[in-house]
Amino acid sequence: MIKSQVPEYFRKRRDSLMKANSAAAFILPANPEYVRNNDVHYPFRQDTNLYYLTGFDEPESCLVLAPTGLESPAYQVVLFVRERVREREIWEGERYGVDRSAKIFGADLCFPIHELGKQLPGLLKHAESVHYSLGRDAETDRVVLRALEEQRSSQGRSGRGLLPLLDSRPVVGELRLRKGPEEADLLRRAGKVSALAHKTLMEQVRPGWNEFEVEALVNFTMRKNGSERLGYDSIIAGGRNATCLHYRANNEPLRDGDLLLVDAGGECDYYTADITRTFPVGRTFTSEQAQIYDIVLKAQKECVAMTRPGLTIEQLYDHAARVMMEGVEALGLLKVPAAKFISEAGHKALFPHGIGHWLGMDVHDSGIYKLGGAARKLEAGMCFTIEPGLYFQPDDAQWPEKYRGIGIRIEDDILVTPEGCEVLTAGAPKERAEIEALRAGSR
Ligand code: GLY
Ligand code: MN
Ligand code: MN
């Protein structure tokens, strides 16, 4: 769809970036398009940083933010885009083209993408450094490196070398880490739609369905309710498949008596949710499943309750690990006390992943986790997941047979607020009684 305008916040983000990095140029190319076979492509999604700074969603494009050396305007916005070619538009759809891109996306200058190499050296004239992520696309790397050399040699006998080249990702990532009000709204929307999709599964899934039928219902419900695509491939894991953390095959039938772990989140205008729920394929949890579920839920709810500015994700991990291992110990499953089990890293057999990650436009969003070697303190506006889980590997003989093959994760999306936090995915049921009530009504 061709947009007629984009919100003002894109310009504000560019201003913030360039104010914090005043003599730096940024070169942010579109994501490459990947061919699946013959004339068929994988779905295209714009490079997140390019979208974050422009709202521009076409492939074969590049944003350059170039310092002018003047007080005002301190930098120029330059877009390189595909030209309008009638033959291509008949096959692939309408393009913005050079003139419209400048107007709609607020670029000072706009050129056809094939002019990137020609224009870059001049655009770098007032830059003291260049932010560009090397190594993603060999052809663009070559264009950028040649432009750096041309910029250097254009200065005559200056004795200077190439401009320093820095990765753009951590710098833009720091901006993206703190969400503005418009971002919080989109994350709220994504959380709501995704929670509804999980609830719909609890109402409709039946024993005998294949995992891919569940996946289809997730896709349908997300899209029917306003999410244009998913933020990542859904994990639809019945029974022991749930003990594979990033299970992706999604192609086995569901059996009554097993659990179903679903990890799925939809995007709303490039902001994604990331939710996991685990519920019985049949009507009720078995007693072993219920025991483990209650332990994970206790850890998850306590972590949510603790979250506030000043806390670290590491503290949440430690808390979840302790609560879950004490729970497992209370079931008589540990040969050593929980604290010793954790200090010897034994708990990693049951809880092998972290407690969560930054969330935003990417499911594993940008932002540095440690500052000066220490875990970063949460601040209002940061968004992340809380997702403890327990996974009894089917072949791990240290656990009684009846627990093996149980995999449970409960994952919510959390926005840190000045007073504490907001759970963006609260619409997805996680209380065992509520889930069982929904399952009871499922047939
Ligand atoms: N959906 C992947 C994750 O939870 O990190
Ligand atoms: Mn996650
Ligand atoms: Mn997830």
C-alpha cells in the first residue's frame, strides 16, 4: 500500500539520532530480497533501523543521514529508492519512485538507488565518522568502501586516512531501547491481538489437530484482528516437542493427555508481541503437568510483580531460577538442595534459557544488556519479556519417567513504567483454572 504521509515521529527520531552523533554520517540500506526459487521470493520485511527512522518499506533502497557542516540544518536526509518503471509495476505493484519518496518521507534529496556509489563521496564531505553495518550485503559493502576511499582521495594531500567506520546497530539500538508513547501504543496493540490469538486457541484446539492447523489458526486470528504479519515463526509444540526450545517443524498431530506449548506473536506496524502459553490438548492438566505448571506460573508472576525501574533482568533470572528449583526440590526431584543445584549450574538442564530479552520492532530487540560489565538497570519505557520455563528432556534419566517430555513456558511482554510495569499481554489467560475452563468449553 502506498502511504500518503508518515507520522512526524520519524523525523523526531532522526533528529535525536543526529543530535547525539552530530558529526557522524549514517548509511542504512534496505534488507536484501532473498529468492526462494525461480521467480519466487521470501516475504520482504524492511530493515528495522531504516523503517524506524523513515517509515519507508520498499526494498532496494538506502537512507543516508549526512552532516552538512552547518549549524542549521545540521544534517541532510537523503533517500535512494527504486525508480518507477511501468513494466515492473505491472508485475510487482506500485512504487513510490524518486519524487514521491522525497515528499512523503521528508527527504531533502532523493536519488535512484543505482546512484548510491556516485553520490556517497560528496555526501560524506562533512562527516568525521561513518556508521554502517559491514558484512550484511557484499555489493553494498563494496559501494560504501569505495566511497570512503573516494572521499579520502578527494581531499588531496591531507595525510588523512579513511573516515572511521562504526557499526550503526548499537547506536540506533540505544534509541530504540527506550520506547516513546507511539511505540508503547503499537506494542499494546500487538500484545492485545496476540493475546486474543492465544485465547482463541484455548477455545478451539482439539485433540487430533495437527500442529500446523494450530499455526494456521494463529495466523488467521492475528491477521483478522489487525496484525499484518507475525514477528517470528510460531512455535507450535505438542507433547515432548515442547522440550525443544525453538521447535519449528510444527507438523505432528496433537494427542489428548499431552500439553501444547505455543509461542507466537503478531506485529502491528513493525512492533511485535512475543507470547508463550502452555495448555492441555485435552480438557485438563495431568497431576504432574499441573505441578510443573504451577511452579513456572509462580516464578513468572513473582518476576512480573518485582519489575520496576532500577531492577535488572539478571535479578529476575536469579529469582525465577530460585523459585523454580525450590519448586522442583519440593516435589522431591533434586538430590541436592536447590541453592547448591543452582550454584553447580544443574538447573540449566531444566531451565536452559534466559528469563527474557528486549522486545520492540524485533522480537529479540536491539539494546545493550550490560554496561561496563554490569547488568543494565531497567528504566521506564523499556520493554522486555518475562518467560521462565521448565523442560524435562525426554531422555534425561535424572528425572522420574512421569515428568520426562514435559515442557512448559509462560511468557508475557512487559513495559517498564515509572511506578512498576504494565503487562501488555494480560489478555492471554495463564491461570490454570481459567485455562481449564476454556478447554472444558472447547467441545
Ligand atoms: N519467541 C522466541 C522467544 O521467546 O525468545
Ligand atoms: Mn521471548
Ligand atoms: Mn517467545
